[in-house]
Amino acid sequence: MDSKATGAAALKRLRRRRGLSLADMARALTGYAEDLRLPRLPAVASVQRSVARWESESAATVPDERYQLLLAHLYARTPSGDLAIATGSDFAEFLDALGQLGESAGRIAELRTTLIRTATDGGGGMLALMSPGAQANLSAALADPSRADDTTAADLSAVVADVNSQVGSLPFVRLQLMLAPAVEMCRRLLAGPVPEPVVPAVLNAAVAASALAGRLAFETRDDPASKALYSTAISEAARLGRPWRQASVIMSHALVTLYSTPGTAGARVLVDQAVRTARKGDSPLIRARAHALQAEIAARAGEERQSQDALGLAWYDMEADHTDDPASTSFSAGHLRGFEGVCDLYVGDPSAAHDHFARSAAALTAPREQVQRAIVTTDQALARIRMNDPHAAAELLHDCITAATSTGGRVPAIRLRRARQAMRPWRREDFVADLDDHLMDIVGT
């Protein structure tokens, strides 16, 4: 059976599992269209023929985007009406069927994000991200931590990873709603008599949950909570005995410290600590990231030689063999070029900085990288200002405004404010007035 036939068979299996005839399915989709206030569907008989075409194992067709959305809402609900979109759910099987039918990975990810947004609207985000089996497992472990096992930790880690994957796609306040129960579950499990062999796996989930929660608290401007969560994550990471993991958390804390406290002194202490810790670990990419951040801190302090030395070390580790790197997706050449650009912006040539930013932005295309891309592009605009090309800078900033406000990112907003302040010499020009109007439109919506 070819891929399309497999997808068609899966759609038929899903429908029949719900006890729906072709006509029942057509009526159900029509009802969802009305509930969601989408354009009216054709007559039931016409919709029924569409359903049959999707399920044809000899000539299957892919549902169009309107029907995909309706099917997604249908299968995201259990027969009892609960929202369920985790692995093993009908919804997950539906998305897999779409992939078999030839739908793009980007569109499938978009559908999933749409339904996760629905989950947070209803306040049930975390449960929707867990299979019924995982929910039962965690409930049992919370009632009696001695019953926790590796599956318990894996279920928690999966939820944290799921929330993390939505950074750049959903507003940070929604992500906080989804993550908070996982943070609390980790805390309660570690406070209880978890079996010793399971402790490392639970700690691993707890480190990821606390560090991400610290990032989200920073993004929503709760700096005391952010500091406390990072402190917890760093302590938990130290217990893991994996220096690269601890260094990664320290770096994240350093970045939020850089943008939430005056000056660079506090961030520098943390970055130097991250570098020392990363050198004890077995991840060249984490070492590269630590040295890159060290280079940025030095550049912001006007220390050109120290900045260049740190960048050299970063590129040395970036160009090493990453085959067995335990943090293989944590840092890339595209990210490093962004750091190079920042260093040139402060202690080098703005035109070189501009080129570094352009290459970095071009490489940061994944949904998870959109916040970083907004930061890099805003810095690219600042480089254009320093090159005395404010018109070109304003063109870039229009794009940055939309990108920076889509998820409420705090760092892109800070960078935007600095870029706008740099435009003051041209404040009476029409292109700056247009930029301010755009900013006001976004803020006012």
C-alpha cells in the first residue's frame, strides 16, 4: 500500500472508530463550520462526496485547508468532549494521515498550533498535551511518588518539549499557562520519595521545565520569579552531573539578566561561570555558545580584543565534530553570525555587522527561531542607521515591529526601542512618522 493509500485508510479508520457514516461525517463538519463561523459548506451530499474522495485508497485526495481545520477540531475532541491532541490521540493520528496524503510539514505544524491555542483558551493546555495513559501515570505518581518511573519522567519531558516547540508560535502568556502544571509536578515529585533510579530522569524534566519557566517569566516581565526559577534550574542541573546542561541553563539566565538589570556586570558573572562550566562538559556547541555570549558582553563593554578572542574560540568549537554532541540542536553557525554582528556593532565596522546580521536572519527560518530572527533583524536595522541609511533601516523595522509583537517577545521590543531612539536625528521625516504610526497601531490593537 502506497503512502496516499495508507493516509486514506487512516482517515476511514478514524471516521469509523467514531461510529460515523459518510453522511454523519458530512453533517458533523457542517456543524463545526457553523460553530466556528466559517463560510457555509456545500450541501451535505456534496460534503459526503468530498469525504469519500479523501478516503479513496485508489485515488485519495488531500482535504483542502478549510476541511483540514474542521477535521482537526473534530478529532481533537474525544467522543466525551475532552480536548486531546497528544501522541496516541485521534488528532495525532489525523495529522499523521495528512502527512501520508502529502500535506506539508509546515501546514501540519500550523494545524497543531491552532489547536494548542484552542487548548489554552479553555485553560486545559497541559492535559490536552498528554495522552490519557500519561495523565493516569502522572496522577498515580503524584499520589504516591514511590510509583514514579521512567515513563512518568518521559511524559513530563514531552510536555515541556511540546511547550518549548511553540515558542515563536504562541504568545508567552499562553505558554506559561501550559507549562505551570508541569513545573509544579516536577517540584512535588522531587520532594517525594521517587525511586533512586528514576531521579535523574525526573531531574532532567525538572531542569527543562524550570529553565523554560524562567524564560517565560522574564518575557512576561516577572523578573523576581524568573530569577528564582533559574536558580532552581541551575541547582537541579548541578545534581544531574552534566556540565553542558548546567552551562546551558546558566547562559539562559545570563541573557535575561542582561536585559532585566542595568549594565553588564551581573550578566558577565553568569557568562564567565557558564564558560567555566561548559569547558568541563562534552558539548562543543554549548562551549561555542558560551564563548559567543562572552564575546558579546566584552563588546558591549568596549573590549574589542577580548571580544575577538572569545569569537575565535566560539568558531573553533563551532567547526569541531558535532557527531556525538549531546546538544546538537542548541546552537548553529546562523546564531553565531548574529553574535558576530553584535560585536561588530559595538566595537567594529557597522557594514560588517550588517552583513553578519543579514546572513544570520536568512538562516533563522524555523518557527522556533522567529523570536531570535526578530532580534537579529532589528540589530540589522540599527547597523543601517549607523551606516547613515535611515530609510533602509525604517524598511526593516516595519517588518520587525510585526515579528516582535506576534509573541510579545521582550528582547525584540527592547531592541526596537533602541533602534527607534537611534532614529531621533530624522524624527521630523515622513518615513519616521510612518514608523511611529505603525508602532502605535500595533500597541493599540
